[in-house]
Amino acid sequence: TNGSPGESATCTASYFITQDDLDQGSVTNTATASTIFAPGGVATPVESPSSSATATATGNPVLTVTKAVTAGPDPASAGDVLTYEITTENTGNQTILGLTVTDPLIPSLSCTVARLAPAGTLVCTGDYTVTQADVDARDAASPALPNTATARGTNPSGGPTTAVGSTTH
């Protein structure tokens, strides 16, 4: 346009949301307009006040834990070693921070990651030696050794995010 009084211009642009935007919970965009006004041939810069708009994001921090025996006899006897594989997947849309996986049958399990991005996985393995008490606790109604693993982390807002996965063998 030629910049006559009362005229306006509309500008549009696209912005692609990043993972950091989802983790922060919003995106704020600030814009200003500027031009050079030249009355009588004297160039004078003119700038509008800035204007901002904020779009909020819906965070959905979700973890999914699956657990399986990857090695060892079935049924297991006292002294047999069972190898467990615990897979934690970030099935939400926010990064999970300080993720730790624990398993009461494998107290020595050390499985952590500082950040787990959406669609990311953490795979942990650990061995458990079946005890005679495990074998003695079996009966017709419950012939398998139950086992549960828990994944705990923090979502970007500081809230807890927890999931549990279990298996029997």
C-alpha cells in the first residue's frame, strides 16, 4: 500500500509447535509493525506498540510400562535365574524428567534416564533367582510368580507421572 491514513495491512505466518512449547504449556507470539514516514522528504521511523497472543497447549504426560521374562525356565524351580525386561515408553506428549524404574524383586536394579521424550523408550533388564519360598507359595489357583515394576518421573509442570507394569512366570 502507499501508506495513506486509515489504511491497514494484514500479515500472516505459520509457526510449528516444538516439544519445548508443549513442555512449557504455551506459546506466546509478540509482533510489532514499523515503517518509515517521510513527510516533506524527511524520513522518520514509526513503530507501533507491540501486541501479543498466547496459545495454550494441553499437556498429556503418560508412561506405559511392559514387563516380560526374556530368559529362564517356565515353570521355574528354586535356584533358577529369570531375566526380566522392563520397557517404559513415553506415550504422552510431554517430556518426562528424572525417570526411574524400580522392581521389588530386583532391588539392585539401577535404571534411570534424565529425560524421556515422547515416543522414547527406556529398556531395563535384571535377573532374579527363584527361591524355595517362591516355589512353596505356588498353588493351583496361583501357579506363577507375580512381579511388578514401577516407572516414576516428573512432568514439565513438576507433577508426578507414574506407571506400573506386571507379569507372571
